[in-house]
Amino acid sequence: MSRILVTGASGLLGLNLCMEATQAHEVIGVLHAQTLAQALFRTVHADLLDADAPARLLDELEPEWVVHCAALASLDACERDPGLAQRLNTELPGRLAAEAARRGLRFLHISTDAVFDGQAGDYREEDPPKPLSVYGRTKLEGEYAVQQLHPAAIVIRTVFFGWSLSGRRSLAEQFYNRLSAGESMPGHTDRIFSPLLANHLAQWLLQMLEEDLHGLYHVAAADSLSKYAFGMKLAERFGLDGGLIEPSNSTEADLQAARAPKLSLDCGKLAAVLGRELPSVDQGIEAFYQLHQSGYPQSLGSLLPQPAPAGTVP
């Protein structure tokens, strides 16, 4: 059992990672504004943009592993506030990595498929990145900062879906919510990706830490598809009306940040190191469905603090 510090513990990946890791490890989740009620793991609040926060947290909590999930992950929010994107996606990972290196801690940093321009697809780790957006650029610069300041760190590029705290964070949830309500939703036919279920991703990350890997890895689904096809697969598994998904082109959407067309990732390097293939999209959707059937989304939703009954005196 190791003590793991997870930043961004209320986010889509951070929360699912904490839930997976708590089965075998001591987990401490770092939150900013969000509060979790009756979490199965310890939580602490911190403003990681405070220059002293990373060192203080590591000294007080004494983790053995640090997984940095916190980021400004909205592409359009990054376009609107590039300064904040730079602080959260570039400067913070470097500061946290430096403090982890100084203490001899294993460090795993989450990056993104958006470091590529999407012209080729099937990207390997050695392919030259060329981000199209502020998000992609600041995340790429974050990779470089981590690699420079903690050479033994793991940096992973990924794209994922899953059940979230609010039930509205991931593309899969958006498809499920809209189709369940009988509402139409656009599905981009021109954007290819390799989405991995967040729970599967968490399991692979934990194994990478257990195996004491180092360096840059792509960690995504073993295959790829369009976002429209992803929605259709999800609709079929849940017995929802796929006819409500409207084929569309992302260039027609009202988006501030440029989106890359083909962001499929080649994960052969990691598969070779760990001796097994990563899960397919179909396997991810099946597990997403089974989590739904087991009440997992409701379990996550129960972590949200409930408002006090009317008339209650604080």
C-alpha cells in the first residue's frame, strides 16, 4: 500500500482515480472550491496557485506518489483566459514536479491528445507535437516543465470519458443525458479520437506507478472512432434512440478554440512495456454501462453536499 496524493480530486479523472486507488492504497485527494461529503478517501483543500502550496502539501501529507490531474481543461475557457491556462497548465505542473523531485517522490502528470494538430492521426510518443489551441500549447509546455524538473516522472497523453460528480462532465454523459430525455444532440463526424474509460485509465496509471515506469506514454483506447460513432455505440448499448444524434461537422459549431480532426493515439509503447493491450472503445462503453447498472453514478452524486433543509439554522 502506498500513500497517493491526487490533485483535482473532484474532477472527472481525479475522482475516478481516487475511487479506484482507495481499494488498495491510502489516498489523499486535493480539492479547491468543491467539497465532497463522506468520501471514501481523505480530502484536503488547497489553492495550488499559491506559490507555497505544493511544498506545504508535500511536507504536511508526506505522500509517496503524486498524480497531478488538476488543470484548466476546457478548451474554450483556455482561449478566453490564456493567462490562467498558463498558470494552471504549465507553471503549476512544473512547480509541483520540482517539489516532488526534491523529495524523491514518484510523480505522474496528466497531459492530453490536444498537443497534436490532428492532421495525421495514430500519433506515437516520438511524433512532433503541434497544438492548435491555448489548451494544447499550455499542456505541452506543462509536459516540458515536468520532464525538465523531474526527469524520472511519468507523463501521459490521454483522452477519457466516464461518470462524474455532477453527471455532466464527459461526452458520454452528455450523450446519455440528452438521449435519455428524448433530446437531439450533434455528433461530430470529422473528429476522431481514442476515448478510454476513466476507471480503466485509473487502473493503468496505478500499474504504471507500481511498475515504477518513467518517461512519456500514450494511454488511450486501443482503437479510435468519430465522436458521432461513439455516441451511436453508446446509444445502442443503453437502448436509446440513436436517431436523435445529428451528424455534424465541428467547423459549423460555435467553438472558440480550434479542434484537431484526427487525434487517435498509438499506445503500442505502453502495451509492449506492460505486456497487454489497452481496452477497446467497446470494452470501455460496456464497463460504462455496467457502472451505470450498479448505481455508480448515484454513488458519485451522493458525494455532493446536500443543501440544508428549509428553515434550518446554520
